[in-house]
Amino acid sequence: MKQSYWLALLAVVVIIAAVWIIYVPGPLAFAKGGSVALSDYKDGDPTGVPAKLSKDDLVSRGKYLTRAADCEACHTAKGGEPYAGGLAFNLPFGTLYSPNITPDKETGIGNWTDADFLKAVHKGIAPDGSRLYPAFPYTSYTLLTDDDVLAIKAYLFSLAPVRREAPPNTLAFPFNQRWGMVFWSLLYNSDERFRPDPKQSAEWNRGAYLAEALGHCGECHTPRNLMQALNNRKKFAGAVTAGWKAYNITQDKETGIGSWDADTTARFLAHGHVEGFGTASGPMGEAIDMSLMHLEPEDIKALVTYLKTIPPISDPELPVPKTTLASAFPKAHEISENERGAMIFAGACAACHGWSGESPVRSYANFVGGRAINDPSARNVAQAVIWGVTRHSPDGEVTMPAFGKAYSPEEIAAVVNYVTARFGAAKSNITAQDVVKIGQQASQ
């Protein structure tokens, strides 16, 4: 009898644990408010384009929405034609390649009907019935209205068709079995359109639509559970995406963006750079250059309004950023502790970044206050050294060259560790093996 009791109790515990692991709250659950159908919302329409663009033709509105959805970043290979696909996503279980979404009838989506496009975006199902992998963020895009999805389609179909077949995916078993996504989607794709919260302001609801549906911010900034679904219990607390760290953007004052005022947050979203707070690079830099910098100021303001309500979550792996300049010249002990790193920095980095961390060339190259420099994992610093960084500033293009082929993994590890020790709040200790692994994870 006692044995049966304990077995039953164990079974209950296992079931509760399984439900806890598998179940995740929705993206707006943190607000603890109600929701209404869009047709019942009385405070304006938070979807579509800004009011000043509402009279534009369908293709123009679709262009704005396509940029807001950041489609180009994922559907454009390095050096390739925009939207022609072929970008490689290197995952722990293989490589995925983004498809061609130009209107080419043989290698793109030129034969897709409106119903086909809606089904792919909302349900993750291709016209032939095959299931799409959630690297395509249809669990976020499912919140988009039909009108917005079809406006995006209209814009994509206005582009010149590009004939390009994406390379075949190389996923290991069982991840190469697309039919398995049927069950995953049942658990994690709501297949519901955006529902405004009547207790929140119109601006907040617009920001929610931009962040959760179009911008799909959580796809990068929210960690995932064991089933690879977004774990909204840790909403926007930071995660690794395409080999880069997407940092904590909750309202935690020390490890998130809670200490940023609204103006600072808006300027960073619009330009990817604010003096004393760092410069965006990697996927975030692309998101700003290809998407966020093209949004109207009122949409940036709405995003900020929404982000400012995200509950704070502390990241124990991140120190408070160092906000003071380093000395004008390195001290003897710094050089003796990492002579190789100091020598490489002197030869390849100091001319642009400066010995104090304040660039004599461009403010975009400043180290002071930047989250990546103050991250002891040094993941983003290593990626920047390996692959370089290209950003678009109001004054033109800003480029840091790639050093992945010029220096060995040992040399890259040395200079990265030197940079974090000299300019950051906590030094890193990455190895050559870490550099190789980190570099292999970047999308290419």
C-alpha cells in the first residue's frame, strides 16, 4: 500500500514537472491584463502602418511592414541578392538555409496564392503541406493580421524575381523529420491574431504589436525551454542567437536596460548606437540597419513604451558595465599578464578604438559602457573580431574589418581576453577552442 502511494505521488510529481517544462505562457501574459478581439478594440487600430502612411498604396505599406518584420536579414545570404535566401543557420543539430522569397516561380514563391502565404506565415505550413521549422518565426508572425500579411506578400511580389535554389538542409535525425513539427506546433503555435489589451494605452498596444508580431523581439532575446520554444517566464532576459548574445532587455537596472531613459532607448533602437551605452553589432546591428532605423518615430516611441513595462529579470552572468575610461597607456602588469593580446591590440585595434576605450576616429568604435565589452563570456567581442562589423550610421557606413583569417584562434582569444580585461568590468578567459566553436555558430 505504501509503495503504491509513493509511486502514485512520484507519477504526479513527474507529470507536474513535465507540464511545467512543456507549458509556457503567452508573450503578453506578463501584463496580467485581459484582451479583446481587434474588432472590439475601441482605441484605434494598433496594427498596420502608422496613420501618416495609411493612405499609401498596398505595395508601399507592404514595404514598411516587411522592414518592420525584418524579413531581409534572414532571407539574404552574405553578399547575395536581397530576399533570395541561402543564409546558413548553424544549429547544434545541423544547418538550415533560408529559402528564396522573391517572386521567382521556380525557386521562390512566385506561384504562391494569398492562401498559401497566409498559411505559411500563420501556421508554418508550406503550400505542399510540409512543415516549416520555427527558425522562421511563425509562432510570432501568427499574431499578424491577414491584411498585414497580404501587404507584405504584395511588396515581395513587386520585387524582381531572383533565380536561386537554397542549398539543402543538413539536419541530423530526428530533426530532419519535418512531420514532427505538427506536434510542436500544436503545443507552441497559438494560430491566433493579435488581441489588444484594453487596460493598456493605444501606444502600448502598438508597441506590443511591433515587438511581438512584426519585430518578433523574443525570438532572439528570450531564452528557450527544452522543447526549443520561447520561455516567456524569462521574457527578454537574454539568449544566444546565431552564435551572438542577444542581451537582457528587461527593466533590470544592472543587467538589463532599466537604467536607460526613454530617449536613450529610442536612440539606440533607431541608430544602434548611443554614446556611453555601446554600439549594436551582429544580428542586432542588422535588425537596426535593415528594420528599426526605417520605422517612423512614433513607432519607435511605441516600442519604447512597451519595453518599459517588461518586468525586470537579473542576469547573474553579467556584471554592471564599466563606464569609466581606461588609462591613456597600458600599465606594465597588463602587458606582462597578456603580452600576446597587448601586442595584437597595439597593432590592429588601438588606432581605431584608442588605448583608453575612447575612439580617436568614430564614436561607434568606443568601448565605454558597451555591454559586449563588459560580458565575461566575450562571445560578441570574439564574433566581432572573427567576422567584423558593418553598421550604417547617419554619417555613412562604419566598418570594422574581419580578422578571422588574419589571426589564429589562439591570437584571437588573446586579444579578446586583453580587451575585456582592460576595458570591461570583468575579464574573460576564452580559449582557442572557444573561438573556433563561437565562430562556427554564426550565420553565414
